[in-house]
Amino acid sequence: AASDVYKRQEFIFSLLLVFLVFFSLSLLINSVGELIYLKDKKLENVIWMATILTLAKTPTTMIELSIFIFLFSGILFFVKIQKNNEVNTMLLAGISKTLPILIPSIISFICGLFIIFFLTPISSASLNFYEQEKRIYSSNDNLIVMNKMGLWFMENTSSGYNIIRADKIENNNFKILNNVTIYNLDRGFNFIRRYDSEKIIINQKKWSMIKAQITQEKESLQPDTSNPNTSPLKISFDSSIDINNLKNYFTDVNTVSFWAMLKTIKTLNSRGYSAEELKVKFHKYLSLPFYLLAMILVSTTFTMGRNKQYNTFMYLFFGTILGVCIYFLNDLSISIGLSNKLPLATSVWSPVGLIIILSTINPVSYTHLRAHETRGNL
């Protein structure tokens, strides 16, 4: 029991140390980025606003970096007990040979559950706040929202505002909007005219309204359906909303907490958007506890059971290279899933399963080898 407490304390200490390092780096990098962004905004309290934006963005950054935090925590922990020859001491004391690996693995898995169930609501709320504050200082004053009532756009024009509502999109690419209503308002939000269209076809910033009806304050202009030779009214106008950037408003999946993801996916699907990025994020959250556990197993592959030992910085260098490889493996697998060559769930879970299987080989063989060597020395 005393050994369990010792190992638990040692791993938690390594975890806190690495967390503080990553947290400090995240604060530094994010704050520099916000200061650069705000330097031309002519604000009185630039440093204060940069600090607020940095703190709002950092929780999301730390969740994204969590697999690397646990990878380096595992490396520091196993390097220490390896150099102090603590594994042999435990084996001689009759303690289970899997204990050095089991304790940090359990802690990592529990931390993963804590992140997805309790931290993601905080990080998503803070990132929403971050984006709302950032929009105040952005040159793009357009607002785009998708909810159960449809798609809503508020476009800021030189003469006033356009409030646009559409039922749904087609082809999952926002190039075709169905059942569209556009309210044209002046700068005082007074009604000027209203456009109703069965369909809008968008080509970059050129919007073409099909079968349109225009309602002004005192008159209505619409197609003459009684005359078969009359063509449906077609109206084209330029918008400041670029269709090439429109999809990005709905792909910042970090603004959605784990608890709200299924409902959000259902809402987006009902509006014609597949929300594949959100589905990938949902499975990434589900797999996070297993991913953190896998990082502990990975950290044993080059720290325990090696005849040659290196200094701590060399182990951290190896961990950095390994972390980059894991990142690109995961990114490649998800890219294959998004290209419909692999189910999305499989594209997220397969790297985790592969890492766990390959990493388990080393701890198992190592613990059996150490047990054999210890019995031989006796």
C-alpha cells in the first residue's frame, strides 16, 4: 500500500510539472498572438484585453495538448524509477510487476473521463466567449448561426443590414440555400424591403435568387404566374459573405461541449449539413481516456527495459519525435475518414487501438524479463 501511494504521488508530481510547463508555454504563445492581433485596434487597455482573450482560449489549447502532456509525464515518471532501480526493489518486495505501469495508466484514464465530462463544457463556453469578443474587433461584422429554426445570417452593409434566413442547404457545401427570406434594413434597423425566394445559388460572393418575390413598404413585386410566358423573377446581388469561408463558421467544433454534441449534430443534419467534423470530434472525446492511457504505455517503450540509458533531455527528445509521429498518424487516419474511404468512427479509434496494441508488447515483455532477472539474482 505504501508503494502504491509513493508511485501515485510520483506520477502526479510528474504530471503537474509537465502541465505547468505546457500551461506556461500556452499562455505565452497565445498572449503574443493576441497582442499582435490587437495592436492595430486602437484600444486603451490592449494588455488587459489580450489577457482576457488568452485566458479564454487556453482551456481549449490545454485539452488539445493533453495527449502530449501525459506522454511527457509518463516519460519523466518511468525515467526516474528506471534510474533509481525502483522496479527491482518492488519485485524483491513481492509487489506486482505491473504496478509501475498500472497506477499511471489508471490515473490517466480517470483524467481523460474528467476532461470530457467536466472540462469540455468549460472550454467550449470560454471559447464561445473568446470568439464573441474577437468578433467585436474583427473587420468582418457578419453574424452566422445555425439552429433548429434554420440558418441565420446578419450581413453588415454600407447602408444598413441584411438579415437572411434559410431552411436548409444542399450538397453539404452551402452553395444552394432553400426557402430563403432576406430582410433589408437601414442603419436604424427600419424595414426597407423583404425578399422571398425558393432557392439561392451562391458562387463565392455572388448570390442569385430563383423565383423571388420582393415586398417593399407599400408594394409587392412578384412573378406574374397567370401568364405562362412570364419567366420567374431572378435577382442577383453581391454579398460580403464569401461562400468559400461560410463553412468555417460551422466547423469550429471546440465551441461545442461533449454534452451538447449529439443534439448539435442532429440539428445540423436536419439543415442539410453532415457535420462530419463534429462527429469526428465526438469520437475523439470518447477515445480520449484510452488515448491518454496509450500515451503512458508508449512512454514505456523507450524508457523501461533498455540496456542503454540516456539523460532525461534525450528521453524528452525521443518523446517529441514520437509525439509528432502520433499526431500525423492520427491526422492521416482522420483525413482518410473525412474522404469517405474509412468510417469516421474507425478513422478515430484505429490509431488509438494500434498504439495500445503495439505499446503493450514492451511492458509485458519487460516485466517478465525483469521478474526473471530478479529471480536469477536471488
